[in-house]
Amino acid sequence: MKLVTCQKCSVDRVRLKCSPRPGKMLICDFHGNTNKLPVEIYRDVVDATIWVFSKEASIRVVRGCWILYEKPTFEGQKYVLEEGQRMLTDILNLHREKAQEKITIGSIRHIMKDCSIPEIEICSQNSTGHFPICIQAGIANLDELEVENPIISVKAGAWLAYSDTDYKGEKTILEENQSPCKLSTTDVKSLRPLKMGGLKVQMPTNTMMIIYERPHFGGWCKKLYENTDCIPILFENADTFQGIGSICVIGGIWVAYDKERYKGRQYLLEEGEYEHWQSWGGISSVLLSVRFLQADFMESEVTLFETDEENAKVLDVINQEIPDLECAGFGLVTRSVNVKSGVWVAYQQKYFCGEQYILEKGRYKCFLDWGGTSETIMSIRPIKLEPLGDHQPIHWIKAFDNIHFQGSYIDFTTEAANFTSFMPLSFKVLRGCWLLYYQGKTAVEQCVLEEDLYPDLASCGCSATKVQSLKPVDHVFAEPLISLFTLENCEGKELHLQEATNSILNKDFHFLTQSIWVKSGIWIAYEGCNFLGKQFLLESSKISNWTQFSGWKTIGSLRPIKQPAVYFKIKNRSQEKYLTVAGTLMDGRTLSVCLFPQNGKNTQIWHYSRGLIKSKINDACLDVIGGRDIPGAKVALWAEHGKPRQKWTLNKDGTITSYLSDQLVLDIKGGDYYDRNHIIVNQLNISECTQKWDFEIL
């Protein structure tokens, strides 16, 4: 298949304004100490020999592309790193069993710093009558170009040249600003560009940035934890404020503006370092207001409207990037936008270039609403949650001893009590859900803290001034279902609920709850209507006498707990291998699901949403093909349609049950044929180890 994008004219880069982005790389070495912090790298390291790693170390590139060098000062053998995770021994081509106990890296260089269009120019050194060929995408077989004695020039980006077709064999890196090189078709058979991934955030609720007076993090500095509508007033003499020299975003994803009160040009700031104003794509060092973004970064959906007419052309986009809206069949004019979920960034130019417009949940009636100067939007993409990686706490809360996240703080990852010397007054729930216990008027009460920001105890729902203890809530991957009864022992009239109800006592229900059966999921009960008053966490169980259990006369309102935004890997206990997407991503019909050793790629990363187990690689779902509720039915990956054959419950005993039947669970096919590692549904057998899975939260 020919995978070449060729044209005689080069891309007009003069008019394209690329948005720079920060890099981030982690070197993790937990050998002998799982609590050891990873080495975080945000910029070039001229001499990395001060770090010594074991052969169990791994490298995770969060953002950008990087080069490892054998020696300091960027010399010696090169090793290219793209976004993803790999073992250090695999990168350096070392046999793990024979590798030395101590491994060093010479130096590290960050090479991909924006999403500009990669381009190379190929021409023949023998012919003067032919135009050069410009390529912006990978070419699996260089011979298809039929260019004799080619000379290649990298116009933009960085490229990998391979000694074999289909991107195999020995690799050579080709970079921009290098002198043109002659290629022998016997030495180079295929070429592909290195690319940056999409917009991402790892810790959306750990909102913190540091602004500096001078470039490269010099001069005065100030820490910002909350939205700031006027940066100059943070200083004693606002008139002396001259701008911001550099920025370090510790956590969260932020928007900076060159005017006060969140107006003017918009600059998206991802987690990382910005050494000078050019690093965030500014026209000067003047930034006068900043705010952080909060949303569901797992599921993103937006609708673009070309006009206000009823039969106007619309474009629905779900969890994907559109680098060229015109090529997607929409056009150059966007009259209005409806963001249904997530946060999106729209761009004035193609390929995510030009002015940026941050679009949050809600309706934008015209370009003035999103801060634009015209109706032109030419590309758009969502901000996505990025996994933290292995060996990270699955529960994490940051408690501050003053309101609004001021004062000193302590990170808790397990249950905590006896707050005497340290009294928490505000919280950032970074991972998972937590229970906060406090002394009420007559008994110990509880509040449920979901992944969010709580600037004071009142925002937690806590009516006291002193916290007694904090306790993490176990992750539950199941759709919520609860039944309320008018009599004790789960008898009498029954009310089924699958979603939030703001008043169980209103004229439509007027339901006096006497007993409860939590069938699946986790729920929060409120004594008052509209989710107000005392709270109680309800986990899967039967409560035969609600008043005796809780001390309340009845329930005022009820809602399921918000599913924590987490990615996970699914490991089979019998083979110590992981559930993996296999096949060609370009053709969804060829995608199968099988077991494979850990590979550090998105093909092994999943998340749970509304009963669906969705792949991070393409957002498709585990699906029982044909919807047959019989043992042996094949499980593959398919686009979401929400039917029962795509829905699953992840049970505490390690089984994964299909909605088709509570007796059908995920299993390995087995046998001696090529598909022995493929996934099927099978009859539940509690003694069968192949039906047991571990969910490794990232």
C-alpha cells in the first residue's frame, strides 16, 4: 500500500504560527525501593552521567520527542525516544540478563517542541529538469518515488530513515537545519516523521504554577494556586510590574491571557517549563491573568455549526483531533459551537496553528463568545487525561492547614487520623475518592470528597471546624444501580434508581425510605433535598433498617459517586500478560484483543465508562462479536454502540462479567492454534485462573 503524501510545492510556513509546547520525560528506577521518586526532565541535559540507573529502569516520555546520547555534550551513539514507556535496556539495545548492574546516560536532548507539519524535500542529483518532491507523511518504500540518487533536505521536524521497507531495520535520525545529505537506496528504504502527541494533563486538580521575573527562572517568583484575574495586584507596587519572564506549571492545565480579567490573546499552558515568553507562543512577556481548567478529560465531545439555520451543516467530534476542518468536510466558517463534554482548543489556522481559543462545556453563540476576531476556525482538538504511570498512588489527597490552599500541606495516600499538630482546612483531591469524618452534634458524621478542589471545610459539606480522619474509598468499576423500599428488610414498594435524584420527597415521589439495596456502584445519600445536608456513603450491600443504620428518618436526595478518572492495565493472573489491542489501527475491522507481554504502549491501556471498557489507543470498546451469549464467543474491539454486548462489570474477585449473562466472563481461548491468546467469553468457573484479572491503575 502506498503511504506517500507528495506535492511539488512546499508548505507555506511563513503564515503558519506554530504553538510551542513543553517537553516532559520521566526516568523511573524503582529497583529495591518502590517509593523512590522518578527523575523528571523538562529540558536538555548536557551531562546526565550524575544519574546511575539499574537494569530495571524505564523511561516514560510524556510529551515531545527526545534523543539519548552515549556521551555528554550530545556526542556518541544516538537513541530516539517517542511518547510512551520503554525499558532502558531495550532503548540501549542491551540484553537485560547480561546488562551491567549500573547504567548511565551521557546526555539528553529535547527535539520536538511543537506540532508543526513535518516535511522533507527529495530531489535527484542527476536531473535538473524535475521539481523536487515534498513529503509530509511517512513513506514505507522509498523506491516508489522512482528518484535516482536522491538528495534529501529536512525542511521541518525530525525524521527517521530506515534501512528496510515498512520502517524496519537500522535507524538514522535526520533533523532540520542539517545540510542536505545524499541517500543510497540500498541504505535507506523508508522514512517517517517523529510527531508530538495531543494536548494532555496528568494532574488536573493539583493546580499550581510558579511565575518568574526573568527568563530561565530567574529573579522574583510567585506561586499561584487559584484563578488570578489581575496578576499585577499580587505585587506591592503594581505599577512596577513589567511582565513575566518564565513559567513553571507544576500541575493542572492553565490558560494565560495578555489582558486582565481573562481577556485578550489566549495561551494554553500544559504541565512543564516555559523558559521565556516565546516558549508559550507569546508576542511579548505581558501576561495579566491566568486561570486553570477543570472538566472530564476522559470523554470529550463537541459540535460545530456552520450557520444558525435549522438545516445548517454540523460536525460532531468525539475524542479526536481534526487538523484540517476543511478536509473533514466542514468548511472555514464556524458560526457557533456546543461543547458537550471535555475541554477543546480551536485554532485560527490549520494543523493546530495560529490563535488559540479555549472551549469549555457550554454553548458559544458566536466568535465573540470564544474570544475570536472572526468566525474562522480551521482545526480543533481536545485536552486528554494522561496516565501517571506505574508505581503511583491510586489514592492521593493534598491537605492544607489554611483555607484556599495556603499554608503548609501534607500529602496522604492512605488512611489518616489524629489531626492534632496539623489541622487541615482545605483539600485538593488528586486521585480517587475519600471519606472525611468529623464530629457532629450527636455522632461522627462523614463527607464524600471526589476528585475536585475544596477551598474550605464548608465546600466539603462539613459543618464542623475540625477534621477527625480521612479514608480512601475503593475504586468500583460498575454502573450504579440502587433500590429503595418503603418497608424494612427490603420489602414494600420499590423505587429503582440508576442516576441522581435531587428530591426523593417531592410530590412526584414522596418516597419515605425505610430500607435500601445497593446492587452495584457507590452512592451518596443526602439527608436534605438538592444534595444538601448530612451525607452517607453507600456501598454494595443491603440495609434492612435505614433509620437504625444512619440515624436519619429518611433520605432527601441521592446520587452515584463520580467515577474517578483513571486508566488501568488488565493483567491475566495465569500468564502474567496484559490485555492488548492487536492489528492495524487504520482498519478497525482488523483489530483483535489478545494477551501480550507488557509493551509500554497505549494498546495496553484502558478506562471504564458507563459500563464500557474503552481502549486509550482509539476509544473503541470491548465487544462480544455477534452479541452471542454463549461460551466461546469471540471478544474484539469495536466502535461504541452501547448495547449490552459491550458492557461489563469488573468484580472484586478479579472476574469481568458480561451484561449478556452473569455467567459469562472474560477468558483466554487457549489451545495450540495461532489464536490461543485471543480473548473470548466463557462459562464462569471460579477455580479457573485464566478468568481472573488484575486491574493495575496507572
